[in-house]
Amino acid sequence: MKVEVSDDTVAAPVRTRVDFYSPLPLTGDATDRDRATITRRTSVYVYEAPVRLWHWINAAAIMTLVVTGFLIGSPPPTMEIGEATHQFLFGYIRFAHFAAAMIMTVGFFGRIYWAFVGNSHSRQMFLLPLHRKAWWAEVWREARWYLFLESEPKKYVGHNPLAQIAMFFFMTVGLSFMIVTGFALYAEGLGQGSWADAIFGPLLAFVGNSMVLHQLHHLGMWFIVIFMMIHIYAAIREDIMSRQSMVSTMISGTRTFKDDRPD
């Protein structure tokens, strides 16, 4: 049974409507501890469907780009599987890289659009509240939590401040850098007068050497790889150790808090 509690039905000030679930429907193997736990869990819908869809499509595109980008930077040995005119292995690798780049770019622009029309949490990746002193205090506390210097984390509906910084620099800034440098290199292949050359050609001219731009783009890939490892580790760690759901939240969109403490 679902009971809705509003400001008028509780003594303590409550700003939002909270759902409490009666333990009575629990039967079968439910223990008293199970019944006590269910009354202490609350959920908040935080990530809308477009955000979740972008997250998983973007993750798949990045994985494809990393693998194919590594092979482009460090080509595999020649494979004697037939005449040169009958095999197109490296061509397929380049095609997969370009196709994933196009998908990632379109998705990124869609994500920017949703930051304007979605809920407040959809904008966290693009805006850092650097002017808020309290936010910096929360950044420091989260850093201590990740360094195992705090006994338990704070509750956040969206990204915690430290994760927000990582998402901004590695996703917002990082993806922008990879898109711009990647299309500048793509423009070199299409040649002068192409649409890519008209838009991104000036960057190649500014750098002055396509090899340098290749190295910058390749270095950016390794920064993204490092972020992916940290991101996966942190998400699994928080799901196990923190007081809220993490991995399942990006599937269902709902953040579940595991206790009823206000902070």
C-alpha cells in the first residue's frame, strides 16, 4: 500500500511529497528486518529517458571509437588472407570509427538540447556552480569520501559535486575537444573545399601540422579511457558502499535512497 505524505500530515517541515510504503504486503520469507527496511526506502525520479538513452548510446560509441582509434594509431600487422583488392580490413576499421564519431556527435548535440528542455539534473554536466562556497565544501567532503577518510557519503539526487566536475571536464570539454579535432582530421581526408574543411579546416591550419593534431587527438583518447575506468569503478563502488543506488539509476532513471535520514 502506498501512502502519500504531504506537509500537512507530518510535524517536521517537508518541502516535497515523499512516498512511504507499508510493510504489510510483504509475505512469505519476509522477516521483521525486511519489513523495517522497506519503510526506510525512498525513490526520486532523476534521469529522464533521453538522458539515459544518450548515456548508453554514447558509451557504446566511445567504446567503438577507443578500439578503432587505437588500431588506427597502431595498425595491426598485415594479414595475408587474400589479394589486396579482396580485403578491406583497415577500411572497415576506419569506417566504424567515422560512423561512431558521427553518432556520438549527433548524440552530443541532442544532449545539449535536452539540457535546455529537461529537468534541472540534465544541466549538471554543463554548469559548475563555482561561485557557491558551500559547493566547494561539498567537493572537499566527497574527495575525502573517495579517499576513505569519511565513514559515509552524503545523499545527492543527481551527480555529487566531485562527479559533476569529472563529467564537465571529461564529457562536456573532453567530447567537444575530441569532436573538433576529429573532424579537423576528417577534413584533411575529404580534401580542400569539402564541408568539413570549410568548418574545421582553420583548426588544422592553426595547428600547422596534421601529425601534431593526430597526437593531440590520440592523447585525448587516453584521457577518455582513464575517465571511463574511474567512472565505472566509482559507480560500482557507490552502488555497494553508499546509501543510494547508482548503476540501476541510469537504467530506470530512479535514484533509490537506502535509509530515511535527511542528510
